[in-house]
Amino acid sequence: MSVSDSLIKLRKYHLVEGWSVWAGTFLTALMGIINIFSAIVPALTYRLQLIDDFLPLVVRRGGRLSAALAGFALLLLAGKLKQRKKVAWFLTIVVLIISAVSHLIKGFDYEEAILACFLALWLLTTYSHFHAQSDPPSIKQGFRVFGFALLFTLAYGVTGFYLLDRHFSINFGFWQAVQQTITMFVEFYDPGLQPVTNYGRFFTDSIYIVGAITMGYALIMVVRPVFIDHQADSAERSRAQNIIDKYGKTTLARYALFNDKLYFFSSGGTVVSFVVKGRVALVLGDPIGPSADCLHSIQEFIGYCNHNDWLVVFYQTLPDHLKLYRSVGLHALSIGHEAIVNLDTFTLEGKVGKDLRTPLNRLTKSGFSSQLYEPPVDDALLDQLQIISDDWLTSMRSTEKRFSLGWFDYEYLRNSKIMTVQAANGSITAFANIVPGYQHNEVGVDLMRRLKYAEPGTMEYLFISLFRWAKENGYDSFNLGLSALAGVGKGAKDPLVEKALFYIYEHLNQFYNFKGLHNFKNKFQPHWEPRYLIYPGPASLPLVLTALIKADSGDDFFWKYLRRFPKDTG
């Protein structure tokens, strides 16, 4: 089957599945509204007479309550059906059956009962479209919480009525307290209770609040997405490394081997490197593997994510495969440009090289020099670099980043090539570690750090030394990394989201020095290549942004950010 035929077949399947999921979501929500409305509206008198001899009043009232609660449950479950949750599909069918029975016993409302039964039967035929898993431990915990919620709410109500009966017009014994607590839920609209104090009214309301919170928490736990609480094992990392060594294209591929990554392997020999943050599976770069397998690997990974109730996001992708991403229903957003220096055309001569030539000559005359260290790097050097790294992080009021960057780790740096800058007295003032560019005959850097009070121009000196080394060793280009938001949203026809990013780039430099970093890289005469964020759609952007921040700065990024601000000592 050709790629075009595969895409046509895929689109047809997604169209049918999308319609079924949308219809199931809409009809379930509509049934929930019907349930609540039906529970409020009085039953027809002649129908009540038909069932009066068979069902006592308390049972009919219980049926009315069940119908109302089932309505609220259906409204909650509708949102999870939209996410294709398998457990939500199962619970919806169970609630619809309960709903049908409730309508019959509360007032012989067979119309609503028939609608509930038909919807349950139709949902049974759509089983294959609801394939998103929930987290197995969370499901177990959710059912445990549900049972605990029932017992806790009962115990809370019984204890309160028994000990606080002075706040009511009734003196409660133990069994009377049990009966009253049950009545609160069976006949919630008329529980026959008369509080005589404000505290008594507060307590009766609190029973419903406690029950709603605990039951709601149980439902949330049951439908949570799958969580990954383990790292990739050594066999998976070895398999990923073999694929990356063979098919990796850019310096970004090196970060796919860090221990914060998980791996998905397609049947065609491709590896997808990702992390999971909340409901978002965040992929670093494009899938790495045979070019002919790219579309198939994207499709397989989307299926894998759908099965686990994850949103699929690819971060810092090349422009090469944008059509493939869009063909499977994903959106593309330009997030910046990567600075790549052509080592053959890079020059320090003339006007273009003046900003680099001046600091280079000044530091050279002052006795500065550079040195390259081949791996394995010894611990004595790493101890010196650790001091520089810590000083740099402190001066920047920052912490180590992850996901699309490396962090100071002895094992990682010990196996890296490292370029240092030394002052005339031999002390190291700055360093950078070198990362390979795989198939592009390219090289780049990861950590780039200096002492806070290093001589001005030290980083320019470091990069010029790196360029000279790279050219001498036969590399064609040097990758300076992503300049986030640079060049995004400037065109009149650019999407609205990209224009919003352009506003951030222009006006919010107090939070992150986007322009300063871009201007520094621009000194080295790079050409700029666009990089993209591939995401499900505009509605998912808040979740995507949160996942990116968590992957980059850690799950406790908010508290880390607050600690950056100095405390008021006045």
C-alpha cells in the first residue's frame, strides 16, 4: 500500500472514530441533562397510581435521587468519553442501566428509560473507539476511595448527629443518627431535618460537601491517564543508542539518550524519545529511524499514546516532515530558529567580524588560552568545572534544565569532549562540552558556563576556539542551539498563536533574555533554520505549555521560580 493510500485509509478511520466519539459524548451529556430535569419534574399522577401498589414511597424517592445522581455522573463521564477513556465507556453503560431502572421506579417514566437503554446499546457497538487506558493503580485506588467515601460519609454523619443533637429539634440515638444520615442522601430534597442553630445548618450542608468531594476524587482517580513511574532499562537504552548512532541527524539526538527519557520503538525500526508530564507525551525532536518508516512510526506512536490517554506533542522538530504531521491531524507551530554556523564561510575579517575580533585580540594579549580535553575526563578537572557551573547557576538565579538540554553530571561530562578557557595564571574561567551532530557532519555544544566575574569577551573567545577546533577536525558546521521565539510571528500571514509568541519575544525579556541570547548567537554569522512544535490543537496549548515547563524545569518549577526573587529584608 502506498503512502497516499495509507493516508486516505487513515483519514476515513479517524473520521468514523471521531464522529462516533463526538456523538457518544454529546448524547451522554444530553442524557445527563434529561435525567436531572426528569428528577426535578413531578411524575404523572396516573403513572404513580399504576406502581403505587408495588413500590413504596421511599423506593420511589430513592429512584428519583438515583436518576438525579446518574444525570450528574453522565455529565462528568461525557468529558472523559471525549478523551476515548475505556473505563469511562464502561462506567457510562453501567450508569445508563441504573438510570433506566431509576426512571421506571420513580414514576414509570418509560420514555427516559428507553432512551437510556438505546444509548447503552449503541455505545456497546462503539467499543473499539474507546481505547484510552486509565492508570491501573489509580483505578484500584479510585474504587478503594469510593468505598472509603461511602463509609467515611456515613461515619461522619452518624457521629455528628449523635454528638450534636442539641443543634437540632430531635434527640438522636445511635440508630436514629444512622437512619438520618442515610435519609440525607435518599431524600436529599426533603430530609425531614430541622436545625435550630446556624451550626446545625452548617453541619447538614457539610455532609453533602464531604460526600461530593470524596466521591468526585474517586471518579477522578478512576479515569486518570496512565502514569509512568519507571525509567527505561539498559536494554532499551542500548537499542535506542544503536538506532540513534545509525539514523540520528542533529545534535538534538544526543539528548534522546539521557536518563530522563522513555522510548517507543516502531515495528519499522524507529525510536521515539519522550517524557510524560500529566496527560502529555512530549517527544524530543522527530522520530529517529529509516526515512521510509517516519509516517508509520508517527501513526504507531499516536496509537500508543491514545491507548494511554496521552496527548501527543513533538518539540523542536525539523521542517522536513511537517506534511506528515499535518496528515495525521496534528498542528505545527514555529517556536524559534536554530543558529548553525557554516565553518567554511565563518570569518573574523572585515566589518562582520569586528565584534568578535576585538575581544579575541584583547584576551589573547592578556595571556588567555583554550584547551580541549578528550574523554575520559578526570575527576580533578570535573571538580573545577563544578565550581564554575555552580557559580554560573547562582549568578543566573537558575537551576539545571533538562529534556532538551543536558545538566552537570559527572558521568555525562566524563565521556564528553570539553573545551576550556584559561586565564594567564592557568585558572579556568569558562567551559563548554561538545556534542556530536551524527549524519550532518555537524557538531555543537550543550553546557556553556563561565564564572560570574570572568573577563568580558570570554564566551566569544570560547566559541571562536570551538569553531577553529571543529574546522580543523573536518566538521562542516557548528550548531549553536535554538534561539527560542526568534523570527516567530513577524509575517502578516503568520498564525495568531505565533503573533502572540512574537509579543512575548518583544515585551517579556525581564523573565527570560530571549533577545540577548539571540543577539549573542547572531554575532557568529549563522544561518537560521526554523524549528517547530507539533501539537494536537489550540485547545491543548495550556496543557502543552505546562508539560514543556515541567520537562524543562521540573515538576516543582513554580516554587523554584519563586525562590529566584530575593526576600524582603526591610
